[in-house]
Amino acid sequence: MICSLPRPRRVILTHRAFAWTNLARWVVFGVVMFALSPAGRAEAVPTPPVMPLPAEWSYRAGRLAFTPAFTVAMTGHDDARLQASIDGLLQRWNERTGLVLRRGPATAAALLIECGAPGPEIPQLGEDESYTLEVDASRAVLRAPTSTGGLRGLATLQQLLQSDADGWQLPAIQIRDHPRFAWRGLLVDVSRHWMPIEVIKRELDGMALVKLNVLHLHLTDNQGFRVESKRYPRLQEFGSDGHYYTQDQIRAIVVYAAARGIRVVPEFDIPGHTTSWLVGYPELAAAPGPYAIERHWGVFDPVMDPTNKALYRLLDGFLGEMTGLFPDPYLHIGGDEVNGVQWNNNARIQQFIREHGLKDNAGLQAYFSRRVLAIVAKHGRKMVGWDEILTPGLPTDAVIHSWRGPESLARAAQQGYAGILSNGYYIDLIHPAAEHYRVDPLPADTPLTSAEQRRVLGGEGTMWAEWVTPETVDSRIWPRMAAIAERLWSPQPVAAVDDMYRRLAVVSRRLDEAGMRHEAYLDPMLHRLAGDDATPAEILALRAVVDVIEPVKGYHRGDFQPETTQASPLTGLADCARPDSPVALDFIRRIDQFLFTPGEHDPAAAAALARQLTAWHTAAQDLVQNLAPRSPRVREIAPLLLGLADTCGVGEEALQAVADRRPCSDEWRREKLATLTQAGQPRAAVEFMIVPPLRRLVCAAAAGAQRAALTPEAWRQMIEQVAAVPSDKGT
Ligand code: ACM
């Protein structure tokens, strides 16, 4: 895809140590790219199966076949991080191909990697991440001005290796790639549920594969203080249950991330979200203690007292200590969700507000933010904070992290602040990848001027950890985070959702190879849930059930499981379930194809769909009849399994009616929709992904007689409209 977006600031051809200043090559390349622009590109050319999709790419004729003689070499700049990354690539390729690929001399290398210079030792915002890749039938050449671009190109290569009947190969392709946004992050909340260092390293491996470059560690919150302070040890001693990163571990995380071209931005969320600080230092609070680590989820009253001079002394000492651990120029101070209860109830604080002309609690928080910004600046860092820190008078070197909406990001940019978008990228809310993918920090119709647009640095997916543990966290991050990574890296016109899902299925396997646990988590969890008596066939049946459900979305999980605390095991069916189940997505796609493809309904498709529904129906019934009596936890979910069986039953009946062209009455439709509403309602904090497509199927069965008289588009619109009626009373 050609894009007219600004190029990276560094001009790749002028780099000192770059040996290949062959301008003609790029003139030709540019002409070819232009010819293959979206206007000129044949519809049929599939996008390469990589995420994020490169900024510019074009296939050539042929392929580079992998044989045992395939060797890899480096020329130009060489450093440890490139070497390690090449080793990683070869290991993955070897594991995939079964070959033993080796290093060799540059002259004979099938893959030549040529970097111009080292990237910064500690990755920097806005550094050059560009690279080019040229693959033809004889060799692949990866070139980059810096080793950071080299890492990005190696990530592309890792994904690009494919197999078919003729063996393993790289397609012949020319790629010229660079990121659209400089800040492409993943926030991991390690406070609500503790995430040991192995988890963090794993996620960094996944991030590197999809070219994310910021790990935002949400290190402190009401439920845990997760970093060692040597100056104020009561913070972790009283606030963490012993679960915190030692300073050596933090240094190890920073080094591990830097080796992958990833910055680490720490967040210390203040002045609210601070119960865990106040356990060891109750005198910093706006209300007398004692305090205990919060074990529930929500927004709570404990808050720091911004009128307390000792607070700023501690913050100065603590943040100064942290800047010794975290080299990134940006430091996140949170600032979100102060509910004001403790400030309202404290007469001295209210008097301070009056005396200092601060007007109200928001004014007090603005006062606090300004003082903290001065401390952060004193330690040579730029302050980042959530939307709430944006109050009149805030110096414009603060960075606004927007979680409440894209409007606040735009407003911040208009007022002169740099900003990052996370609203729309809350992966903890279990929304489909498609929804996140549609969210653009700078949509095509942005009202921002080009100067304002440059202030939009990028975005971050947020893995808030109320409902995840180290066991399940990958299934919430991956593969959906790859869709967000693409939104932040690839040109703005790269937006086709179906194509994204096609490539997401491939990158999901690559992420699995790279050690992510978003597939591997499931079997052990199902065995544990099923209990000791379950047979292999019953485990398979349970897996089939998990394929059609997903955890309830948004903030609703707590409605189903209000007793949950930090101590509750997250090992139930809702934890086994994952967003965007590939099997369910495929079923939904096939139902819609069956219903909305113009012409006669395809009887083979109907039969395949019916077989699928019957398989789920049978699995659910068998589990209730045979496993539930022997398994305490399956017994608990029997009502849900019965609901699934009834839901599938409706689908089977409707499918038969459509396939037989048997007319169904409005009364039949109403009855079946009511059954779907009743049987398919969310239970045990999970919902059935197949209910909406089955509603369409039922409505299509009832409206079959009208199909011939309508255009395909009108038919689709009518069915979608009727099926979406929430009350089941629609006609
Ligand atoms: C937030 O979600 N409160 C930043």
C-alpha cells in the first residue's frame, strides 16, 4: 500500500555508514510502487501474511526457496542485539522448517542483513525504525539505516516464511517500511494481579514480533505496589504481599526490552489509586489510616494529601530513585479517577483549596500535578498522565494519555500537548479485534491541523489486570494486540477488517511459536476445570463449548461474579473462554455467507453448518448428562450447557427450514427468537458468540419468501434489522 504519510525524520540514504547509496535503485522502486498504488493494484493481490502490514510492498514473480544450503550473513554495522535477534530468527525458522540454517560468508548468503549504524543503546521515541527488504529467487537482502530498523525487518522476515506444496519459501517481494506512529505501546497492569518477570519477558517477545516499541508498566495501584524502593522500603514491604520487582529485575526488564528495541515507561499512579502506598505510609493520605491493601476492584476513596509537604519530599526521593532504574525520558504519573471523597471530608484540605484560590478538587489536583511535574522535570523526565491531568495552566511539556475518548486527545493536541490514545484500545474489555482496529489516533477526518497532528504520538493497548492472571493474560493480549500494533504502524488506509483477520490467524501462530501462551493456556485449564474423572472425549467436548463462548464484555464481569477479590482463582469457564474465538468467528462468517450470498442457498454449506451445530449440541448435552455428575465444576455450569444445547437446537431447526425452503410463520420466528434470548443469555460470566448469527438465521427462515423480491443488499439489511430487534417483537 502506498502512503503519502510523512517519512521518518532521518533520511535513510544519507546515513554515514551506509554502503549502498544507490539512488537509482530507489527511483525504480518508487516507480514500481506508484504503479502498484491502491488505484492501480489488481484487486486479487493478497496482502502478505504479516502484521503490521508494511508501509509499502509489492510482490515480484517467484520465491526464495529454503534448502539446507540456505545461509545468513551480516555486513555493515554489527552489534550484540542484532546478533541475538538473528539467532532468534534462525531458531524460529529451524523449528518451523526442520532445517539447520547457518551463518555463512556474505558473498554466498541467501539472506544478507546490512545495517548502517547502531540504534540508540536505550530506544528513543521517534528514532529511525525504517528498513527495506528485497527478496528475489536468489537471495533476500534486509537493509536498515540502524540496528533498530534491522530488528523490525527481522520481525517481518520471521513472519514471512511460508510453506506450501513446494516447500518452505519467502515470497519474492520488495518492502519499504517505517512506522506511522512513533509511540506504539502495550500497558501491562502488574498491580491488580501480579505478573512475574517471566510474563513480562514473554510479552516483550510478542511485542517485538509485531513491532510494538513501548512497554508501559502500571506498577502501582490500590491492589499492589510492585517495585522495590531502597529509599522507602515500606512501600513494597507493606504494599505488595512480597510480589514486586527487585531493582535488579527492573534493570533486567529494561535491558531485555532494549535488546528488542522497546522502551519501558513506568507508571506510578498518583494521587488516587494509591492505597498500597498508604499501607506503609498512612501519613501521606488525606484521611487517617490505618490502610490495608485493597482486594476488590473499582474506584476507591484513599488518596494522597496534596497539602502535605512531606508528600512532595517523598515523591521527590522516590521518583528520583526510579529515574535511576528507568532510563526512558518519559515517566507516567497516572492521575486518573480521584473520586474526591477524602478531600471533601477533610476540612483542612478544603480550607487549603480556598486559601490558595484553587476553587475545587479539580483545582487541587491541578495544583498537585504541577508540583509533581516540577519534580519529574527536576529529575530530567517528561511527565505523562491520564486525561485528568489536563487542567488549565498545566505546562505543555506534559503528555496527555487519553483513556476517556479521542476528543480529549484532539483537545490536548489543539492546546499544544503531545498525546497518546488508549481509549478504544482497552483489550481487557474483551471486545473483538475488529473494534480496536477501527480506532485510529488520527482518523482520516481528523479536525487537527498538521502541526497538531504531529503532537499525536501514537497509542497503547491496555491490559488492565482485574480479570487476568499470569495463566490467562496472554489469551487477552494476543493475538488482538497485533491488530492494534498494525493500526499504529501501518499507513492509515490499511483498514480492511476481513484481511486483518486473515493475517491475524497467521500471526497468531507466529506468536505461539515465539512463546506466547494464548493457545497453550487452554488445555491445562480445561483439564483442571473438568476434574480428575474426565475422559479425553469429554475434554474435547468442553473445548468445543469454549469455542462458541466468550467472556462477557465491557465492565460486566463483576455483575456476574460480585464476590470476586484478588484472592479469587480465575480458573472458571469465563477464564478459559477468550475473545474472538477463531472457531466461532469462522461459524459466524459461514452463516452470513450462507444467508447473504446471492442466488440459491448452498446445500453443502447448510449441511456443514448443521453438522457444526449438532456437534456443539451433542457436546453440551453429553457434558451435562455424563460429566456433570462426576465433576463439581462442570455441574456448576450445567445451566449454561443446557442453554447452549437449546440455542444450537434452534439453529438446527432454522437451518433445516431454510435449506428445505419451508415457510416459517411470524409466530414461529417470535418463539425461536424468544428461545434464543432465554437460552442464549449470558451465564457464568460468558456469552454465546453464536446467538447473533442464529438470530439472523431464524429471521431469514421466516422471511424466506421475500428473498427473491429483494436485492441482495436489501435482503441483508432487512434480516440484520429484524434480527437486531432486542425485544423479539419486531416483524
Ligand atoms: C483508567 O482506565 N482509569 C486510566
